[in-house]
Amino acid sequence: MTKTALICGSLAFDKIMQYHGRFGDTLLADQLHRVNVSFLVPTLRTEYGGCAANIAYNLKQLGGEPLMMGTLGQDGGDYLKRMQEQGLETRGIRTIPEAYTAQCFVTADQDNNQINAFHPGAMEYSNQNNVADQGAIRVAIISPDGRDGMMKHARDCAEQKVPFMFDPGQQLPMFSGEELITFIDQASYLACNDYEFEMVMDRTGLSHADIAARLEALIITRGEAGSDIYANGEHIKIPAVTATNVVDPTGCGDAYRAGLLFGITNDLDWATSGRLASLLGAIKIASAGGQNHHFTPQEFDAQYEQAFGSKFR
């Protein structure tokens, strides 16, 4: 059986700028209705990002078989080349000549407050991609992407009988309660952080037990408190792994999801899959950006044994 994991989601550039002052010293509380300010940002870096690419990057290093399905814009040539040089399968990536690649512009002050602007660009064309065109697939994940694309790819997976993980992430507010229930009923797995899951329950009117009963597995991450997996009537508590250094949380959720996908494609139990995911998140947080950490499968296995006192392969 194939071990290919189809990763549907965004491909993006993150433009990260650092303001050496405090926003609060410049923004006047009684003048927020007519803001016109400029912040001098002495440092600027561009990171390769997007949920699909972040997940695929981690899964590939772990020894998995990711296949991305997403969209790049007219400025995405270098990104596509980079992914190919990393050995990632890119046949599911479509280039949209009339658009720019999705981009997030992040300005942070010295207190780590952030002002962000996001341009979806080519991401809005993700509904042009078809699951049926991607060949044999063991599992898929519907991660944050264009709204129409996320809905279409969920329908595609359901029609093709491909089990998939629904990971709404930052796109969750785009969907009504009825639409979220449709996603849940189509999906085999739901992965959210604790705040997102509270929003899912609020919008759908479904209880924790109602949602878990509709899925093969419900996964809720809780940051430093670890994560919870509800599967087969069991509640599996996954401990957080202590990071060697806390540098940047960007992409930690994507790394975690790569661990879950590796577990599914290799028929591992949920306790092991959750521990893989937890360790991947800890490795990622020690590096800036979503795709700058490096490890071999052998190095990962050694860290797993050190963290949990047992081997998984």
C-alpha cells in the first residue's frame, strides 16, 4: 500500500520585520480611528512558509512521502526550485501566472507585539487543483488554504474515499457552523489547538463528545501542556517535549501534524504518533522560520528514545 500523504494547503513567503521600539509609544489610544503611522524596521528577513510546505518539509525529513498540492504565483520559481532540491514531490503544485505567491508581512516590536498583513494571492486559486489527479494516496490533510479550495478538496477526498485530516487553523473563522459540521462529517481526523477547538464547538453547537464520536481521532494541542488525542473511545495524553531552545513558534503546529501523518502512513498507534508529533514541534521551535531545522531519521530516532525511553522503529 502507498505511504503517500497528500498535503493540501498554502505555500507562502513570510516577510518578517523587527521594530526596535514599542507600538504603544506611537499609537495614540484616542486616535485609532485615523491611524497614519510609519515604523522604521532595521531588520527584514524572508522565510519560506505556508502550511503545506512546512508540513511536507518535516514529513520528508522524518522519512515520509509527502505530496504537496497547492499554488504558487509568478514569483514562486525560486521556491519551487528549492523544494525540488530538497527532494520534495512538487507535481501537485500549480503556478498561477496572474497572481503573486501568498505573503504574510509581519512587523514585531520589542515586546513581541505584532502587526500583520496577509495577501492570499495565488492561494485563492487553490480550488483549481483536483485530488483525483494526484494518484494513489494513503491519507490527506486539508490545512489552511483558500476557502473554496479547502471545501473542494474535502469533497474530493470524500468522493475518492481518501481519509483526511481537517486542520482549519487560522482559516477557521471563514467557515460557518454548518460548513464546519460538513468538514467534520467528511473527515477521518480533526486537528486543532485548544483555542480553535473551543471556536469549533461554539460555531457548530456540538459538544466535545459529539465531535469525537464523528471522527476516528480528535487531536487537540495545548502548547506547553502537551496534547490530547481522543480515538477509539480512549483519551491519550501526549506530553510536551522540552525544547533545547525556544526561538520561534512559527510552524510548530505544522511540524506536529507531520508527525501525525507519519504515524498514520506507517500504521503506528496513536500514542506513538502523538509522541512523534510532540518531538517534531520541540525540534522546530529551536529554529527561526518554519523550514530551517535539520535532522536525519536516525538523529530523530535517537532523540525520540532519549525523550520517551523507548524506540518506535
